[in-house]
Amino acid sequence: MEAVADNQRESQRKHVIRVANRLFVERGIRGVRMDDVAAQLAMSKRTLYEMFHDKEGLLLACVRYQDEKKKDYIRELVSTTDNVLEIVFHLYRQGIQEAEQMKISSIRELHKFPLVCDYLVERRKENKDKAFHFYNLGIGQKLFRKDVNFEIFHMLMDMAMGGYINSENLDRYPLSEVFDTIMRVNMRGICTEKGQRLFDEFLEKQQSENK
């Protein structure tokens, strides 16, 4: 009986996170209160606060939820192909779709929550190690150039996105367009001729599908 109750509580917790995550995406972080989440779930505020002590705890759970979804997606991709660029293509497409739904104000507001910031710092360290492994696979497949300092490349990618997030001068451009431009320029720069041909073929296919 106790195990059944634990499963029910965990199932309810996951449902709360999914609903809250949708609200954060639709309304932005500032536009969502704990009262709004409770009302959307037809749940008492007391029950919600028993699961998550405050808005930051709930937001952190949502960020982790998004990360787990992305990890599952990458694991699924890796199970279907070992071609590095093919994996990049799928992540590129998913990244644009996510950026189209994302509010730049929400990304900026994340930095107001210390626990979330600490988690994001640790996540970037983990992603950096995985990225280097990925780059080396691309070199082995003759898709990425071996004369590129990938540590510098990785930092430049972070700085490019960070510069957009922190610069109001770029606010007139959609996040999806900025993401697309950064990916196109930087990916072509590290690709070999073979890699560039594959990347261009992907872009052409992407454009024809969007017509």
C-alpha cells in the first residue's frame, strides 16, 4: 500500500511539473504565480506548497524536466544513427522549434533564482564535456575540421547566445532567428568540405519543407 501511495504522489508531482512548465512557456516566468498553477490544476495551494516550497523550487523542477526530455531525445537519436551531423541537424531543428516558443524575458528572469543559476552552471560543465566528445567523433568521421580549437569554439558559442540574452539591441530579432544565424555561421566554420555539403543539403531540405 505504501509503495502504491508513493507512486501516486510521484505521478501527481510529474503532472504538476508538466502543467507548470507549460504555463511558464506560455506566460513567461514573471507571469506565473503559484496561485495560477494551483488554479490550473484545480489543486489547493496548501497541497502545491507541500510538493514545492516556493516558485523557485517549482521552476527548478521544470528546468530539470526540460533537460530530461532533451536527454531522452538525444539518446533516441544516438540509437538511430552514429552520424554526428545528422544528430546536429535534428538538434538544430528542435532548437529552432523551442526558440519559437520561448520568451527572451523568461531566460533573463532565470538569473533571479539562485538555485536555478547553480543548476545551470553545473549543466553547462556537463554539456561541455559531452560536446568535446561529440566534436572528436565528428573529426573521426571527417565531418569536423581537426585544426579548430574546440574549447575556444565552445566558448564563442556560449558568448554568442549570452550576448543576445544580455543585449537589448538584439531584442527586435526573434530568438529563433538568432539561434538559426549562430548555428549556421558557426557550424559551417568547423565543418570540412564534406561536412559543409551535408549541412547545405540539410538547409535546403529544411527550406523546402517550410514552404
